[in-house]
Amino acid sequence: MRDEIRPDLQPSGPQAALRLTIQRNCSIAPRTLWLLLGATTTVSFGIGIGFAVFGAWVILPFAGLEIVALTAAFYCVSRHAGDYEKFVEEQGALKVEIRDAGRTSAYEFNPYWARLVLRKHGREPRLALRSHGRELEIGRHLPEAGRLELAALLGQRLSSYQKR
């Protein structure tokens, strides 16, 4: 499993607080990504200029187009490199913090009223927290097995409140 659930504190009983962070698997740091783009740009334009010197100038615009496309792709990847979902159970509330493309949003659920919704969407299950007419999709960065694991963990935590 590449993207996985990384508990900050594993709950050990019904009274233990839950602290859970889910992050994307970032195989390359954004800074390294931009250094790689710089090296690729240098090589690509070097080859394009070499061909232009020998009369094949038409290669140079295609080298520029290649770099523009790579820059756009690298920008998209680096924007989402720090995405995460954080779950914290404290003071009778389940707090969820989601960072997506640099924007952070915070949500708070009453665990006595919150329900976990697991439904199939195509081939993959979708997981959401629902309470008082609001629904928040969670586990978006996890593969199917990870979502099911998250559903089991949160389901257990929420059911412990509903049994009280």
C-alpha cells in the first residue's frame, strides 16, 4: 500500500484520544522536482540549440513546447504534494482538517451524532462522515484497502460513543 494511514497516536481503548494523519505518498520533494525541471530544461534547450546551429531550427519551438508541458505537470504535482487529512478526537468532538492544493479547511463533528457512510462509486468505495445534513468525503488519498481500514477504525471509534 503506497498511501497509508499513519496514526500519530494509536487509540488503545474507548477513552483514548484519536490522532490520525493521512498523507499522499510524495515520492519526490517539490524542491527536487523543480531542480529536475531545471536540468531537463537545460538539456532540452541545449539539444534544440544544437539542432538550430546546424540548420534544423524547427526543433527549437518543440523543445519550448515540451518544457511548457513539463512545467505545467510539475506545477500540478507540487501543488498537491502536501495534501493531507487529519483526524483529532478531543473534548467530545471529532475534528477533521483537510489540506488540498494549499487550502486548509477545518470541520468539527459531534461523535454522538456523526455517522460513517461507505458506498460504492464505480469500482472504488467512497467514505464520508455525515452529521446534521452535512457530508464530508474522507480517505480520498487512500486506495480501496486503506479506505476500508479507515472505515473500520473510525466506525469503531464512533460506535463507542453511540453505545454510551
